[in-house]
Amino acid sequence: MAAAKNTIPKVRFPIGMKLMLIIGLIVIISLGIITYMVNYFDTYDVKRKGESNNFTVNGRSAAAAESFFSQVKSNAFLFMNVASNVGNDESTIQQASAYFFEQNDYTAGIFLVTADEKLDFAIEFPNKKFLNQNELSIEKIHLFIQDEEEFIRKSAEGENFVLNPRPVLECPSLAFLYPWHENGLKQTLVVLTSVDSLSQTFGILSTNVSYIVNMRGDILVHPNDELTKVRANVSKSPIFAQMLEDADSSERQISFTDKDGKEYFGVITTIDTQVIYENVVNMTQRNIYFAGSVFFLALLFIWIYSKSITVPLKKLTKASGEVENGNYDIKLISKTRDEISVLTKSFVKMSHGLAERERLKDTFGKFINKDIAEKALKGNLTLGGETKEVTVFFSDIRSFTAISEKLTPSEVVEFLNQYMTRMVSCVTKTNGIVDKYIGDAIMCVWGAPASSGSVQKDALCCVTAALMMRKALMEFNKGRGGDKKPIIKIGCGINTGPVIAGQIGSKERMEYTVIGDAVNLASRTEALNKPFGTDILITENTYNLIRDYVIVEKMPSVNVKGKTEPINMYAVVNLKNSQINPELGMDGPKTLSDVRKLLGIAQPDWSKVNPNESEKKYKIKG
């Protein structure tokens, strides 16, 4: 039968079309309004300013610098006044300092320097966070201040200066020097700040280049960062000389040629700050009104449209949570005709498919191992096998034939189901799988198809499961006795070795199992429990892996048909450490005699033991 073609249902109103229409409409309207407003408000400005564009750029940069300088001074003086008023209250000063640097994180520190015979640091308030981020030390700051002693002393006399400390501090920064007269002392307040905010303003490279210099011609801020690193000096530049000469409130332009023969057009201007602020405020208000209008309209449209998407998606999200929690009975009905409707219908089909898959998995799991059931559902089971090192377990009920003869068939089945339930639980808890049931016998495997992590761990898990079976059987036998409820005794045989594990059978009927000599030896080991008077026997292969974890007693070696050397057998008494499996505890038997007494097993008379009566493949050596 040909596979159904996977077609994508047609959507009448695709989400993509809706988004294109709505976003396109918003963009067209926004661009139209922006274009109109820009043309309307800027036409007059362009006509009026035209040739004065250079003044505008310079004025904007100057305003930003002036605002920054003013902010630095006012904040620093405010802080120093607070510190002076507090007096010697160190706690309050520290709190004020922390708050100041939190609000002014661009400030590297404030230092009050007394200009006596030699410079003396009266007060220091370093911003430790700033210093750490810029790998800046107090020693470098002290060195810079000592180097600029001339300007420190001039500032103490009443002058203000701005210096470039970058060559010494090795980080983009400015040093502001303000006179500070208190208690009759001539002092200089040194404020160190970052220039990141100014660098953003002056760092836009275009036909206009704005930069800041101090009175001695040192470049403080420049788009070319290399010039500030070396503290380049422009004192010999024509435009700098003109600036010093025309220090008034008028606007002037000059043209000059540098030493390389390149001609520059420069601007020297001073602008009323009120005019700057008025223009900035007006432009800001217009931008806010316009942006607010566009944002409100876009938000309104998007909110209305998003309801058609978010409501179904919320329902899908809630439904996915139900599926995650194991509830596959999902009932969703989509009222739209877009991709969300298709997604909703697909999700409902998927949840129903998962419900059917879980039902099949649970059903298969009752007949085969759940890991194998999972592979079967995925179609990953194929004929063939692989070599694995596993631990194989066999158990058998003693005198089962005699027990079953005294029970009806239904009673036999009921008895076996009760017994098997307890035994299989021990296997499952220790990561083993039941390979098959052979009448009253159980064959189990540790290490295939999945391992507990290593061959040693698999072997220890198997022996732990056998000890758990011993305990579970003792609980099962409580209250039992008589023909209808006989006392049950079992024998367990365990061996570790290489096997072929995989799917055995035909394409119509296959079974996951393990085959090999290691399996046969485990079965033969189980049969030796009766003549040896034991309930759990392991071969030397298994014992060598877990000898540090179990209490055992060595049994007589056995000649096995097909083996040239006798095989050593060990009777398992208990685990050495209860932490391996807390369920078993440490109150169990310590010797094989304790085990026989606990289980009611008679001590065998070795002179009369002849295992060949039940198995012709063994010969016990004394």
C-alpha cells in the first residue's frame, strides 16, 4: 500500500501576509509622517543655517563639553561640601562616598591636595570599582599629580585647569583642578573622570572634526584616540592662536594651511548656553511627541492583532504542559484559518498518537522489556546480535513438580503469578531484564540491552537482586505451609561472561535474548544448589569481579562437560556493605551455616552427594 502523500493544507489568511500588511502600513505611514515633518521643520533651518553648519557642529560639541564640565564641578563641590559638613563621622562619609560614586560612576576619584612647601594629599576619595575596571592604581594618580605640581600650585592660587593625564594613567581620562580654600589653607581639588561620554560626542568622524584643548594647547578629547595617548599639542596651530586672540562672544571663521600643505577651514565660536538649551528642548519635545504618537498607534495595532495569535498560543502552551505531564487527552478547537489552526490540529493529532504509543508501550512492556518495547515501537529491531559481556541469572523452584501435583491448574497459575511478581520486582529494581520464563524457572540478564555502567556493576547488581529475592521469598513464605500453600525454596545460579545478545528468530517472530556458553554455565550452576545445600551460587568468573563486595564460601570445584579445567563455585552469604543496597541491611547471615539455618536447608553429607543423579555433566572434587 502506497504511503499517503504529506501535503500542507492551504491557509486562507497566512500570518506572513497579515504581518506584511500591518507592518508595511505602519512603515509607510511612519515614513510619510517623518518625511513631511523633516521637510517642514528643517527647510527653514537649512536655509537659515546653510553656511553656518560648521558653527552648529562646533556649538553642539562645545555645549556637550560645557555641560559635562559643569556637571563634574557641581557634583564634586556638592560632595566635598557634604563631606566637610559631616566632620569626622567616617561611617557617614563612607556612605556618602559610595552613593556619590554610584551616581557618578565615570569619576575615578576626588583628591584634595595642599600646596605648601611640598604637595600633601589632605583627603583622598578613590572610586575603587573604577580603578579596578581600568587597572589603575593610586600610585599612578599620585605620580601624575606630582608631575603637574606647577598647575596644582596655580590652581591653589585661584585658577581652574583641565589636564590630560592619559600618558601617565594609561586610560582615557581628564583631570579637573579647582581652587579649594577652607580654614585658611590654599588647596587644590583634583577630580579625575572618564572621557567615554565625551568621546562619543567628539568621536563622530565626518567633514567636521571637533576636539577639546586646554590653555597650553594639550589635546584633551579628539576623535583620533592616538593623539590623546601621546598628549599631542596644537599650541602652534593657527586656529589655536586665533582662538586665544579672539576670546570673545562673537563668531569667527578662518582658513589656514598646515605644515603638510593641506588647507583646513576651522571655526572659533562661543554660543549662549540658553540658546543651545532652547533649541535642544524644542527639538526634544517635537521628537517625543512624534515618537509617542507613532508608538501609540503601532502599539494599538499590534495589541489588537496579537490577540488573534497569543490566545491560541496560550491554549497550545497549556496543552503542551498537559502532554508533558502525561495527559494526552487534548481537546483543542481552532477558530482561525491560519497556520495556528493547522498547528493546533497537528498538535491534537500528535497527542492522540502519543497516547496510542504509550498504550502500546505499556502493553508490550508486560510481555517484553520496556527498553526493547521502545525500540520495537521505533522500528529499530532487526535480526542479528552483538557480543557483550553480561551476567546471566537462572532461578528454579525446588520440587515444583511435586508442589503442582497437589494444586489445580488455576491455583498453580495464581501461585506462580504471586511468586513471579515478587521475584521480577527485585530484578527490575537492580536494572536487570527478564529474558524469559521457563515454567517455574526465571532467566534474567544484566548488561544487555543496557548496562549499569560496567561489567562489575552489572555483576554486583545481579547478586544484589538474588539476595533481595532471598529476602522477598522469606516474606512470601510467612504464613505459608501445607499442600495448598507450601513453603517455597529456590536455587539461583549466576555466571558472567561473553554472550551473543540480539534478536533471535525469524522476520515473523523474533525474540530478544542472549545465547552462548556463559548462559549454559549459569543454568548448570543453578542446578548445583540442591546437592551443595545452597540457595545462591556464583561462578569464579563472577566472584573475581565482585570479591571485594560479597561474603562467600568456596564450594568444591566442579568438572563441567566441555571444560578441560574444573570450575570453582562460591556460595553467596551476604553483602559486605549495606550501602550497596540498604534494603538488605547488615543484620543478615554472616556464614553459610547461618544461611542454611535461616532458610531451613540441611547440611549436605558430602560422602553421599552425587550430583550426577540430576545432572550427568558434573563431577564434584573433594
